[in-house]
Amino acid sequence: MPKEFSRGQRVAEQIRRELAELIRLEVKDPRVGFITLTDVEITPDYAHAKVFFTSMKGQEGLEEIQKGLRRASSFLRRELGRRVRIHTLPELHFHYDPSVETGNRISALIDKAIETDRQFASDTDEVPEDEGKSDPAA
């Protein structure tokens, strides 16, 4: 029976949880305040970790958020080393994840298409008065 999660996936998830808590409780930089970590991808040798985040503000102020994260990365890495016991502590690379925004945009487009379809269907469902009656001669 194959393993559901590899060790790398478990380590990446632990790093995501710990970083989220550190950012929420320990990082005092206001530029980093309203972000959510969506995923962490770690290299097989644990030397590098891509940390994906999304912002409640969308892409507004993205450059400032990334500057704040880069500035806090050495602090985050040091604190991560105290919380997660692995031989090699990865260098953190922060990347914006637009998937939440894209999902919301696609959902809005689907909702709009459904509403347009309903309006079209209600416009074409109008039956002339004489067509709706049953014909006894038929």
C-alpha cells in the first residue's frame, strides 16, 4: 500500500503552518499584515522553499508586501529553525498566488452566465395563448 503523503509534503505543510503562525504573531511589519499562506513547495534536498501567499487586498500593494516578506525572511527562517527540526533549513522564497483571485473571477463569470441563461430561457418560455390549450380534436 503506497504512502499517502511523502516526508517532503509533511515537512512542507509543517513549514506552512509554522510560518503562518510566525507571520500572524511575531512579524511586526504592517506591510505583511493581511496575507494568507496558501502553499509551500520544498526542494527534495530541503535547500529552498517556495512559499505561496495571497493578500486580502488582492494585487494592491503587492510590491510592498513582497518587500516586507523579504525583509522578514531571515527572522522567519531563524524562528522556523527553532520550531521545525530538520537537518537543512530551507531558504525562503515568497511568491504571490493569484489562484484565489482567479477563482473568484471565474465564479463571477459563471454566475453571470447562469443569470444570462435564465433570462434568455424566461424570455423564450413565453407561450402564445392559443398554443398552451389542449386541442380536443387532436
